[in-house]
Amino acid sequence: MSTQVTLPRAPERNAQGPSLLAPLPSRPTAVVYCEDNFGAIDGKTANGLVRHSEKYEILSVIDSSKAGLDAGQALDGRPNGIPICASLEQAIARADRVPDFLIFGVAPSTGMLSPAERTIMLDGMSRGMGLVNGLHEFLNDDPEFVAASARHGVTILDIRRPRDKKELRLFSGRISSVTCPRIAVLGTDGAIGKRTTATVLTAALKARGIHAVMIGTGQTGIIQGARYGVALDAIPSQFCSGELEATVVDAFEREHPDVIIIEGQGALSHPAYLTSTFILRGGQPHGVILQHAPFRRTLCDFDQVPMPTPESEINLIQAFAQTKVIGLTINHEGMTDAEVGRAIVEYERELGIPVTDALTRSPDLLAEMVVRAFPEIERNLTAGAA
């Protein structure tokens, strides 16, 4: 089965300045709170920051259930020098200074702080640390946190807070002016690795000399430092398509990229997390890479709902939008390497598209999915070098 996609002709590309995705020369330091959740589904914000952070220098993770371990080793089997500490006090002692920020690294389905978590966050503020909050609960609206911010002279960053409604944008159709390929990384469930795969894919394309820009659509990607992003699940539904469209157009006009990668949210088939609908309508991706966890039997927050199959999700995506699923990526939770290998072979045979695992296989295979579907990307590079 061919996965090649035809695109409209792009305009002449302007000379590029420095990439807006380049890491900042000096980053504020941060400790990530993830008590009893590091490496688990609800710890996805902490997990993502340990793997990749352009905006903050991550000094440690707080999770007493894994204290003493290296965060990279605990998460991916590869040490990265970020220790896991039992408490905030221990994290500060190990840092040998008070870090600039305390990041709340848990993403509970409630989107709210528990009483114990409130105590930890307020303790961090009393020690002179600002807060980075990715929850639906805005701490700048909480009188206790507002008072603590003023008392200790620290900042609270509510990552999911949208602009004022009068500033939100409706869908306009300007997405048609974005002539470079747009690839959305969608999934069969929430918390399944879409952001991680999108991040690895963006880096792999850049390594081939392809100017790729990633659009973050959730709180973790924005905390990591995505220069273009919008927390879609915090925006009134009427404006979601327009906000995503406007963000993609902004990235295209500023960066003149070869390709745009859009981070997915939830799943098109999901009964509760439906943000993929706005990504498909507002971003109108030319291609989709689908992320799936073969050993996940039910949706992660809804154990009464069985997981969809990749085939059913692909059929739904391609019926819902004018796009093409160009590849499948594996979330290897609960799988041995041999089981991942067998799954790759079986899904390639069953679906007729390339399959890989972004974390356990070469990133080049992920980039090849895009280049195979959009060969003009590398042809344009060759023509530009001639």
C-alpha cells in the first residue's frame, strides 16, 4: 500500500533566522513533583520533562516510592543524571540551592490538586520557589495561593489558562495558506505517548537537515518549551479549531518550515477526550501517525471501555477528515523487546503501513515514515543545495 501524499506547490522559501525551537542559553532550574506516579500514566508531565525539556533545567523528581533511583533509568532504562528524591526538602538539599520553580508533574483526570498536594505546593512557595501548574485548576484564582505568591515574592504560572474570550480566534480557513506538509501524531487513547513520539519525530527530521516545527497542544509540551502551542482542552469548544489553525499559521509564517508536526490529544474514538476532532478540523493534517499500545486492554481512565484496534481508529480518522494515516507507532508498556518486534511485523502485514517504536527503535525509522509519504521534502532540500 502506498502512503505517498500529494501536496499543493509551496511558495519560494525565505531565508531562515535562528530557529525558535533552539534551546535557550540559560534555563531556570526546576524540581518536578510526581509523588507515587513517576513512570505511570498520570505522571506523564513528569515523564515528559525527564525525557525532554528546553525551557527548564530539571534538577530532580519527587516520588518517595522510587527515591534513590535515577529518573532516566527508572523510566527508560537509560540513566540521565536526574535523581528521584523522597521529599521537597531532600530535592533542595541535593540541588545545593533553592531551585527557581516547583513543577506539578502529575496529570490526574480530575485536573485538581488534592489537599496533600496543596500543602506541598505552598511549602515550595514558602521556600522561594515559583510554581508551574498545568492543571485545570488555576492557582492564580485561589486566594490562598495568591496570598502566598505576594508574601514570598514568587510567580505562579497557570499553563492551561487561555486568553480572554474576546481574544480567542474562530476558524477562518487560513490553514489553506500553509503549504508545507502537516503531520498530526494521534492515538488510540489518552496518555499513550503522542507527545513523546511527536518530539522524537521532530528531532529526527531536524537531524536529516529538515526544518521541522512542532505544535504543542497540551500542558506538558508547553512546559517543555514548545514555542508554538495551545492547551486545547482548556479552550471553549467553539474556538478550538480556530486557535489550533491560528497557531499553525503563525508557526508557518514565522518559520517557513519544511514540515509541521502537530501533537495529538486523546483519541478520535474516545468518549471523553475528543480534542483530536479539533486537531483534524483546525489543523487539517495531510498525514497522520497513529500511536497505539498493543498490551493496553481498556482506556486508561475508563476500565469499562475496551481499547479500539489500530484498524478501527485508522478507518475512523480517514472517514472523519481528508487525510491519510502514513504510519503506526508502538507504545511498548508491558512489552518485552521481542514482543515489540513481533507487533511491528504483524501490524505492518495487517495494515500495510510502516510501523516502529519511537523509543526502542531508531528515530530514523520514524523520520522515514514522513519522508516516504512526502518525498518532496527531501527533494526540496536537494534542490536548495544545488
